[in-house]
Amino acid sequence: MWNYRVVKTKDEEDQEEVLEIREVYYDQLGKPMGHYGATITGDTLGEIETVLQMMTQSLERAIVKAEDFK
């Protein structure tokens, strides 16, 4: 299972905390196990709109911290 979530990470250059919308993947117990950069792609504008809506929904969920990934 996966969804888009806002993840609090540290910028690689200056180690400042930043928020990013990322694809978050979960184990069978529903615990976050990995996250990857999110892209907005689609074959049609409608598909891109759907991805943007899914990303917008991530703003309504709790922020996941990088240390939540084991």
C-alpha cells in the first residue's frame, strides 16, 4: 500500500528541515517503511489532475518524520 504524504526531512546541503510531498509505502501493519520522490506524470491532463488531487489530500494527513521509517 502507498499514498502521498508530507514528509519532514533534512535538506542534504545545509541540513535544514524541509517538508516534501512524497510517495510513502507501508508494511502489512500499516507502518511507513519507505518514501520516494513524487512526480506528477500522466498520459492526459485528467490523469495529471488526479495525481494533483491525491497530493493535495496529503496535506490533510499528519506529517510523517524521516525517523518514522525504520
